[in-house]
Amino acid sequence: MHDPVPRLPSLLEAVLSVGTDLELRATLQHIVDAAAELTEARYAALDMTDPGRDGLTGIRTAERPEQPERPEPPEPPESPESPELVVPIHVDDEVFGDLRLAGKRDGPFTDEDEQLVRVLATQAGIAIGNARLYETARQRERWIEGAAAVTTALLSGENAADALMTVAERARRLAEASAGVILQPTEDGGMEIVTASTLDDPGDIVGVVIEPGSPLLEQLLGGEAVFIDDSATDPRMTTRVRHRFGPSMMLPLQAGGRLLGTLALPRRRGGRPYTAVERLLATQFASQAALALVHAEAQHSRERLAVYEDRDRIARDLHDLVVQRLFATGMMLESTQRTSAGKDDTNKDVHAMLGRAVDELQSTVQEVRSAIFALQQPPADAPTTYRGKVLREAAGAGAVLGFQPSTRFIGAVENRLAEPVAGRLLTALRRALTAASRRAGVSRVEITVDVTAPLPDGRPGVRLTVFDDGDAGNGRAEGGGAEGGGAEGGAGTTVTWQSPL
């Protein structure tokens, strides 16, 4: 029987070594290596009772210098000459696992070996508990920082698509997942992947749909968290991309009783399972991200409302000040024009100049009114009124032309112009603007929509006129409509389009 006192320094060294690292895997490796060194065992292993709790598999000794290759674990001993020493490790009154030793070089394990290993196991339990606390704190810190970063990014003014990608990307990194996926409900009662952050090309993932009727779908639409051990084999998974994934978390993005969607975090097939701590932290992250999404949406709405109110104020000021003054000036000019009417050449010239000034003022009034209407359109929204649609086409052409076409509306456009005439007129407008953009020397484009212009047979109609001052020889005027139309040459090109109302 060996005297344990000579091995006391080795025991103290082993006890100290198991607490030198706060990282759990490194701590477990220190324990296994120290046990093997202390007992001179050729083989040592730590078999954990619940490997999934910490996301680890069994820990084995590194290759021993005396061994050219690591031996396989021996079979249960057949005789007293080849015993195996097994000592449990307790952490917080629970059995963490068994420290298993075999292959002592100079004979069977002794009682002293067992005593030394039990002392080491006691210290190991304390070290494992500390490592667990440290790992949990570090994970919690990462997830909290991630949630704060997502909130900051979302409140900085990202649009909806970028906001969802921010959530998916950050969650994927925090969870060490293969993909970060966001699903949202569809109109027919299913759920569709609308955003995906992956290490590979996400193109074949976006657009994948979970069809209505799936038991999994009922849980997701009900705002429940779903944890899956293996996506490829779980019968609840029915999507065409399930075969490439293993463990997965599907977490509701829900705030204030409103379900925004589901955050899915699948790992590759064969990947380590999610621990209970990871599941808890990811669930909390999803709740905070959903709240940030709602706040970002509300902030964006407030900003849009502020812009709309500011535009409305500007529009009122333009109407109350500028338009009224222009009207007053035009009336004075018309009065002067009537007074200056005469037969001598001087009065005729003055009369003509005043007439042109009145026409210019009327045209300016129409353009200011168009600008007022554009200001009153909700920002960043597709226009729903016909005037708004015409202004949008003009703005699009302006980006190509390098200047903004002037737009004039005559008559009650919104009341008198309806589908399908409005759709055909917009098509004619697009063609005319495209033709104008292709002509050389264009510096001015004028668009006029007149719903007071009768057709040649006297029926009420609408007339679209698009004039540009470009070189007519470098382009072809296009026109036509339900009642015909045409183009008039001269200085520039005029395209007309007519249709009955």
C-alpha cells in the first residue's frame, strides 16, 4: 500500500490546476488530465450525466507521452488485475458525471488512489460550479449587449426590411446558429420566411412557407416557443429546407399581445443541442427585439406624421400667401391690359406683353397648386389619387431628364377621371415622357391634364398634352387614344392623347 503523503504535493498541484480556468470545457479537461496524472492512469474520462445541459460531450484525456496512440476505453474488468476506478463528481447536490480511470501502469488502483481522486472530485465540483456561473454570466452579458445593439439600431431609423435583418443577423451570431430566420403570418393562415441571415446564400430559404394546418404552425401563431432537437427528423417540420438543419429554436416576436412573427435559430445537422440557459436567453432576446420593433415602428410613424404636418403647414402657407398674391397680381395685370387696349402700335405691344405676363402667372399658379398637392401626399407612400400618380410619373421622368417637368391640371380631375381611363392615360404619359427623355436638347417638359376638353363629337373627354422643347428630328412623337390623338411639330414636340370620360 502506497503512502499518500509523498503524493500530497501532486494532489495539491492537481487541486489548484482544476481551478485555474473559468471556461467550462477547459476546467473539465484540467480535471481529467489531473486525475490521470495523479493516479498514473493511461486512460481517464469524464462522462457527464446530462451533456445537453452544458452543450458538451464527454471529456477524454489527451494523448499520454508514453502512449503512441490513445487507447480505447477498456471493457468492464474481467479480473482483479484490470480494475476500473470510477468516482462521481457532485455539483450543487447533483451528480454532474463520473470520473472514470483505467489502465494504471504499475498494477491495480489502490485505496489511496481512490482517496486522492475523491479529494480531487470534491474540488472539481466546486470548480465546475464556478465555471458554470461564469459561463452563464458571460452568455447573459453577450445576449444583453446584443439586445441593446439591436434596440439602438432599430431606433436609429432603419426601414422594416433592414430592421428584421438586424434582428436575424444579431440573433444568429449570439446563438452560434447556422441561420437566423424570421417568419411572418401570411394572408391564407400560414407563415412565410421573409428574412434570413445565413453563412451561405439565403436565397433558397427566403420565401419558404409553412402551410396552414401544421401542428407546428398552430403553436407559432399562438405565440408559443418551440424547441426542436433535430429539424431534419422532427415530424412537425415540413419545409423543404428542414433536411439541412439540426437543433433549432423557434421563438415568438410578440409585444403587447401583438404577434409580429417568429424568430427561428437552427443549427447545422449534427450540431450541439441548445442548453437550457441558451433557450432562456434567446427567448428573452426575442421579447426585447419584438418590443424594439414595435417602438421603432411607432417612432417611424411619428416621424412621418411630423413630416406630413410640416408639409401641410408649408402647403397652407403657399396657398394662403403665394397663390393669393399671384391671383391679385394677375387681376391687376388683366385690368391694366384692358386699360391699355388701343389701336396704336405701342398700346398693342404693351397689350401683348401684359397678355403673356397673365398667361405666365396662370401657369405659375397651376404649378404652385401642383406643388401644394405633392406636399400634401403622405411621405414614402405610393400615391392613391390620380393627381399624385401623375406627379409621381413626372418625378420619375425628372430623375432621367435632370430637371422636374411642370404639371398642370384643368378641371375636377379626381371627380371626373376614373378607371380604366385613368390607367390608359398614365400609360400614354409614361410613353410620352420616355420619348421626351430620348430627344436631344430637351430643357423643358410641360404636362397638362384637362378634363374639361370635349371630344370632336361633343362628348365630355379628357386630354393629355405633353410638350418638350427638344429636337423633334431626334425622336418620334407618340400619341393616340380611344378617340385618336396626334402630335404637332414646330418648335419642340407636343404629344396629345384624348379619351371619352
